[in-house]
Amino acid sequence: RQTMLFSATMPKLMAELAQSYLQNPVRVEAAPPGKVADKITQGVHFVATGDKASLLRKYLADHPSEMALVFSRTKHGAEKLMKLLDSWGFNAGSIHGNKSQSQRERTLKSFRDGEMKVLVATDVAARGIDIPGVRHVYNYDLPNVAENYVHRIGRTARAGMDGRAVAFCAPAEFDELRAIEKQLKHALPVLGGEAPPPGFIVP
């Protein structure tokens, strides 16, 4: 019997699970961990948690005709943010674990066809999104797993196009940012806000 395991990312726990089931497995990677497409311009914007929505509003308003993908950590947060953006006049939709498959497919079709300009998603629901027109990825909430950052921003700069990825970092997310920069092996350029002082410890 031949057993194969496919995964968009391979966190440590998943690798340990695979080792417990597989004997002398061969590991094949499409790209080395932490490898980001050259055409993605990255940056971090330091911001208070309560100011994230207004900051996102500004970024989206600066590029009204371009498609943007916004990542939220939770299903509830994604839905709440989508409704807020909609109330501000943005043509937004959301996909997450509480949506049915048919709802996700309708939303993705609307986004892919350009009828919808902003899509708010969680990590689980965003697996496999391949829409060349996405020009901006906003990490509204930083991921708990650093590898997911690379997967998230890989949703832009597809099919030879340029893309931009902006990470919103609140004080409580400094540790997540450090883990992401360690994964990337370089610091993210600061786009705005006040960076934490060296040696800062999250309370």
C-alpha cells in the first residue's frame, strides 16, 4: 500500500503526525519553507487593536479599483469585519468555516469575476484560493503559525503579476511578528506606527 500526505504547509505537529504513520517517507516540497515570491512587496504597520479597522479602511480607499484579500484569525471576526466594510460602502464578502460550500463558491465566483473587490477570509477557508487579480493581501490579524503568513501572502503576485502584503501588528502580536520574521530570515519594512523597543516583552 502506498500512502501520501498533501498539505499546503507543514507545521511541526503535522510533520510529527506524518512520521508516526509513515515508514521512511520521501518529502517533496514545491518551495522551501519561508520562500516568498519576488514580486510581493511586504511591510508591517504597527497599530493599536482598536484602530485596525480604520487603518484597513484607509488602505482599501487608496486602491478602490483593485482586489484585496483580508485575513482574520477567527470566523466571528471575519464576518464582523466584512459587515463593517460593507457598511462603509466597500463591496465585501467573507468565507470561513461557518459558511456552506455553496456559499463559499458563490462568494469566490463573485470575487474572481471582479464583482466583489474585498474578500475577508480565515486561514482554513482560504486554502487553495488562486485568483490572479488579487493585488493586495492584508493580514488584519497575524497568524499564530508563522508558516501561514507565507501561505497567506502567496495569494497575491500570481500569474506574473505584482502584489503587496501589509501586516497589521498590534502590541499583543509582537511575538507573532518575531516568529514571522524568523521564518522569513529578515525583518519586515515598517510602513507606519511605532515599532516596539528592542527587547520588548509582551505582557
